[in-house]
Amino acid sequence: MSDTNMGKLYKDVRNARGLTLSEASQDVGISSYSRFENGLSDINNSRLGWSQEALALYASDLRNHAVLAPVHLDTLAYSWGTDTTGLHQNLAAIAQLHVAPDNLFWHLVADALTELVQLQAEPQIKRRRLSSGVQARISHYLLHHVYGLNDYDFALTIMPALDPNLALLIGYHAYQDMRDSDDYGHTIYYYQTIAVVSEAAIVAVNGGLAPDQLSRVHAMLAACELEESFGVVRSFDCMYAKSLLAVNTAKTDAQLHAEHVALVQVAADVVIAPRYQYIRASELQSGRLVAAELVD
């Protein structure tokens, strides 16, 4: 049985936009889409992508459709979940929602953000891991829930605190969904997918995964074409991830090392402070760079 409230959201938005079932359903099919709107069945998230674009629906709408949510996970996504002030602000905002006991998504977010706050006190990047119970719930939501895959803000926020194997799985899942789209290079989620794949690579390298485990993410990054429309931050994500993979497979290559030093130093200017602090700590703890090679 479908999420009746979610189907109603799509129906209400379609009516508000003045679209017909045919226009909103795109390649889903009118009959299936009508059943979804009326809470009689679910539709796979990847098949709903074009409908979301036609309706101008985004992950924040899908999360917040039942409440007026003063929650801004997008700011946390840009800091890789390391902005302690932002974490507290979002937790306070969630507390204002008076979420119903059965709203599993907001309870998951609150539990994950609460653990992220506690993990900020852990100096070792590798030890900043969410509890196994929360990770299991995150895995179910992002990999199996019909709307989880498009929730990039949440995925990027918690990714650095996931088991590296789970991070890789989420990166591959997002990438494959993008590749399955007919015109993936122009979907509304393309640049967010690049961010998810890139961050999965970063977490995997920092988590010490073996080269054979990283071969899949290396291939994904190689297939991702950088475009100006990604913006400075997303472009940096991809370049940094590629550089991490390179220096960890050829650590004695002087040229690769010099290029990585230059890239990390650029990060001090092009990314926000909480993210750079994570990058700096991971570089020092991994032994890839020494303090003299980092921007203070």
C-alpha cells in the first residue's frame, strides 16, 4: 500500500500547477500514476524523477509536505555534517515540528543529527561513526525507501559518519539511478549525484578500503563529466575525490603528491570552514600530507 499522504501531495501539486495526469505522469503511465495519487500503490523513485521535475518537486518538498518545516539540511550538506552550530539549529527546528510518533523520517533525522553532535568531540575521523542501529535505518531509507534516493541533503550530511562500505553502496545506488535515466546529463539531480558519488569516494579512502574495493567508485568518477554548472564546491568535490584515489594508489609519485598538495590548499578558499577542517584533519591523520603542506 502506498503512502497516502505522499500521493496526495503529488495530486495537490499537480492540480495547483494545472497539469493533467498525462503531463504529470510522464513515462510512469496514467493508470499507475492515478493509483499512486490515490494511495493505492507505490511507484519506484527512479520512475518518479521526471514527474518530480514536471511538478517542480524537490527533496525538501517530499520531506516537509505534512509540516511547515524550519529545517535546513541543505546547509549541513555543504559542511559534510561537521557544522556543530548548524546541527544544533536543525535539531531545535525539528523539535518545533511536533512530529507525529509515526513520522519515521523526522525521528531518523533527529537521531542521526544528535549522534553527529556527539561525534564532533571525537578527534579521529575514522572513529566518527553513527551507531549501527541508526546506520541500518539510514540504509533502509536511502537505499530502499521510494523517496530516499533523492534526499541528497540528508545523504551528504551523514555520509562522512557512515561505514565506508555503506557510503560506497549509497554512492553507487545514486549513480546507477542517474545512469538509468534516459538523459541523465540533464536531470535536475545530476550535480547532486556527483556530490554523493564524490563524497562516497572520500569516505571510502579515509575509511581505509582496499584498492579493489575502490575500483567501482573510481570508474564512477571517471564517467562523471565536470561541467561549470556544478558550481565551485561540487566541482571541487569531484576533483578532491579523484585526487584521493590517485595518491592512495601511487603514494610515491612526486607529481601526484604535488598536485594533491595544491588541491588541498585551494580547498581553504573554495569550501566553507567546517568542510575544510574535515579535509585538513583527514589529511593529517592519514599521513598523506604533513602540517607544513596545509594552509593554517
